[in-house]
Amino acid sequence: MKRNIPGGLLLAFAAASVMAATPSSSGDSHAADASPIYGVTIPSGYRQWELMAPAEEAAPLNELRAVLGNPVAARAIQAATRPFPDGTVFVKLAYKRVRSTEFGPASVPGSPTTVQVMVKDAKKYAATGGWGFGRFINGKPTDLAQHQTCFACHQANVKNHDLVFTRFAP
């Protein structure tokens, strides 16, 4: 499927693929690598998943983001299937936004900030709308307090979109 992505964003995400440090995605599920509360880990092979949408986060985070989806997520988001089916997984890659040294008006990814993961399993995560969450820095999960805010933020802001902020960017 051919994507029509603005040149600056395409350049930014291509650079991210080459330059950014990628956390371990070996698929080895060790407790130390799993998110608190949910037990979510960084999925193996996620960097080969389809781009669902790019995003930009304004101040105070000042980030460029790319949301990837596994094949279940790709089919569901493209078909506007709600609720998302079990097995849907989204991964958001976030980078500090910096000005390009080659082309001043463009922004490019700087250092990676987080990898965030959402996993749909209606039974396992029934108490949180069917979703488990993971937030990772340098391949390691962030602390409990940061994970406690995931569901609350999604519930407050995108309850009517099955707790998913991302909209498919064709």
C-alpha cells in the first residue's frame, strides 16, 4: 500500500529508523522488562509493522511520534472496526523534535524518549476497557506512577473511540 506522507515527515521517520536507538524487542518476557500493572512487554518485530499515523506533540513534550500497528491493528483501523478485536497491538515511538541542520524549516527526530505499547485483550484487561498499557524508556518499563495514568487519560479523552487516540492516516 502506497502512502502519501508529507516529505518532511517521511524524511523524519526514515531518519528515525536509521538513527534512533531501538530498545530490545527480543520477545523474551522477563518480569523486569514487563510494565507494572499490565505485564505488557515490547513486542518482537514491531519495527516492521505498518505505520498507522505520524503525530506531533507540542510543548511541553515537543516530540515527533509514529504509531505502528500489528496486522490485526492495521486491518481494524483501516476498516474502522470498533471495538478493536483482541490481539490488536499499537506501538508509539516518540523522539525529541529538533530542527534539521540540512533544511531549516523541517523537523527531524532527535533522541528517542519513549516506546509506548497498547495491547487489546478484553478478558485479561477487562478492568481497563480491554487494554493493557506499557511505557518504556531505553527498553525498560517506566515506574508504577506513570503507568497508573495511562488508562485514566485514555478513558477521559477517547472513551468513545475504544480508548485509542490514533486515527488512521491513509
